[in-house]
Amino acid sequence: MLMDAWSLRQRKKVKVKARASVPNSMYNHCRIIGCAEPARAGTSDGLDLMYCRSHADLHQRHGSSFKVSYTAKVLNPYRRAALGWLESNEKNPWARNAVERVNGLYSQAGPHVEAFRLRGMNAEERAKAHWARLRKAAIDPRLVVAAWLAVEMSIRDDSQPITTQEFKRVQATKLVHRMASGTHRRWEQQVNNPNNSWQPKIRVTELHVFPRSRGRILRHIGKDLEQTVELLVAHHLADIYQFKKHQDTRGSFCDRPYPRNTVSRKRKRPLLP
């Protein structure tokens, strides 16, 4: 039975690859105004009927085919304001509901999976592994909630906003995805020292693996995140926005997303030699 399923998948891959390798002359233009490149279906590079390779990649990474993600300088004041409002309204029922829902995502994410073991997992499994990495890193749930609120307010103030649900989810997820970081390993190994055979040489090897911030995994994480914050947004987004306006009267807050005394991730101290 497993062999039949595997054969079916392989046969499907061969058919899709054969279709993608035949250019279709009907799709000689990308649907983005001003782009002179053909859509991927018009080349031997894919089956996308609307966008060329560069705009398709832009959509995968940012949630829009023509607008890139907001920069840290734009988002930091909103993140500071959202976190400040959450800290000053800890007893608010909707704020507590959002934080408890993020904790629920942490507890239901399953076992922690190293970043270099994600290969072969589908998008839903990788999304759960992302929440498990946040749990292991002890990320404050309020920082996760503040990321979504910051994107909501940024889109509200944008002069040319993208109001699609996908764009909003991807923008918030990219902030949360960075909090999970990746997997870092360091180990030492004794090797022969050609200069001194009595004293072995220590060779240090490091491994740094970061999950890719693109594709369907961003949409799955964004959907989970939106469901955790939707009630807080419905009841208090206007109040948080006014809190941000009051914060602007006290100076600029674009240098960092959190106050200096806030630790988003507990880092291990390096071992002394």
C-alpha cells in the first residue's frame, strides 16, 4: 500500500514536471504593471499563470507581489506601544485571553524539533514546530501578541496599504518567526597537531541553521496568530492606537522593538576557555 502511494506521488511529480517544462505562449507577460518578464507558465520554469519568477518569490516571502515587508524602523514604535499597553492592562479580560491563547499554542505544539530536522515535514507540522521553538526559548506571549497589533496599526497608518488577510498574516508572522531564531550547536574535537605531537590540537565546529521565512508555513502560523488576537483587536485596537499616539508625543521609539530592560530571549553565556 505504501509502495503504491509512493509510486502515485512519483508519477504525479513526473507529470507536473513535464507540464512545467513546456512554455505556454498565452502567458508571455507578468500581471504586474511595468514588468516586462513573462509569467512562469510562459517559460520552462513553472506553472504560475500570473506572475514571473521574481514577483512570485516576492509573494511567497512578503504576502504581496508588489509590496515588501515593513521595515523595523516602521514597526518598532508600534511594537513598543502595543507592548506598553499590554503591560499596563494586564487585568484586561481580552488582553489576558490573547496571552492565554498564545500559551495554548505553546502547550499544544508538541515536542521541540531542531531546525535542521524540519526537512520532509509539511507546512502544518513546521508551523507547530515553530510554536514549540518559541516555547523552548521562553518567549513572552505578550511579545507575540504585540507583533500582530503592530502590523494592524502599521497598515492603518500606511498611505498605500495592502489590506488583504494574507499580507497581514505574513507580516505578523515574519516578526514572530524571527523570535524563534534557529538551532545553534558548538562542539570541540581533538585532532593531530603536526607541530607538537604530544599536545593535541582542539578544533571547534559550529552549526547554525535557520528555518526559511517564506512559503505556506507563514500562512499557517499567521492563521493561528490571528485567531489568538482577533477578540483583542475587535475590542481594543482603537485604544491601543490612541496609546501609540500618546507615545509619539514623548519622542521617537524606532530604535528598538522593546524597552532596554526587556529580554525577549534568554541567551546562554559562552563557556570560558
